[in-house]
Amino acid sequence: MKILPVRLFGPCGMSRADLLDALAWSAGLPVANVPDNPHPAQVINLSLAGGKSSCGADLQALVNRLLDKQVFIVAAVGNTYGQKLAEPANCEGVISVGAVDPDNRVENYSALDARTVIYAPGRTPRAMGTSYAAPLVSGFIALLLTQQPSLRPTDFQALLPRYSREVQPVAKCPECSPRGLLMSSLKQ
């Protein structure tokens, strides 16, 4: 596996078209006025959140196309504790990632929503956020694909009990039964 960095934000910020084009191009779909991507991604990490409160039809249609191509889409849930997921984490089929602290408790900044697929460590020595947790899950999936190349995005949730453990209960989200990524469980 190789990492393919894609710039999404520019000096003028990011438009919705930028997001859609970046996702499409990353997965090897054609984008107008841009050379084709010679190295389509199998796993796309989106360390950003804050779009629409429900997944827009344009974004969901693109996510569906990428899932049909067996592309894993991983997105941070956002640093909006107690609030529901926003785009792109709220789109169906996206692996939404929240953050846990070193004691496997949901971080006090991580969005809370029953649709959060998994939690991962969200602190680094210099910063914290769900944007730091999402790449850990993306890397885990990439490593998992080296052992199970035929793994599909739809299979990932079924495997979660094998590679995760329950996080500490969160009273503010009783319908949540979140799982935290257990990184050491993948054998090489």
C-alpha cells in the first residue's frame, strides 16, 4: 500500500465541488479538466467534518459509486461533543470515526451518534481531535487489506468485534454501543 496525498483545501477554502472532485479522483473516477489518477485509492481518509446535517444526495450518490468499486471511505465524526454526525461521516457506507482517550473513554470533544462505526485514539503529543483518530482506522484497514485483499467495505463492520473492544459507556448517548479499535489485535 502507498499513501496518495490529495489537497482538498486551497487558499480560498473548499467548495462542495472540490470535495466531490477530490473523492472521485482519489478513487480513480474521471474528473473534468484533471488528468486521470494513475494510482486509485482503496482507502480514502477524510479527516474533516462539518458539512450538512444529513448526507446530501450528491455526496451519497458518489459514496455509493465508490462503495461499488470496493473503496473504503473513512471520515472523522467531528469535534462537536454531544451533537449528531455531519457530512461526510453521516453518509451511509462511510466508516465514521470518533476519538477515545488513553483509558478507552469517548473524548469530551468527539461527536456522539449511534451511527459512529468505531472509535480510535485521538490524541497526539501536540494536538487532539477526531481528525487524528480517522487516519489510524484508515491505516488499520490498509494493513487489514494486505492480509485480506478481497475484503469489502461492507465486510468491515462484521469484523469489528474481532478487532475492537467496547468503549466506556457514555450516558449522553444511551443508544450508542461504540467499539474502540484494538490496534494490537491484527497479527502480521
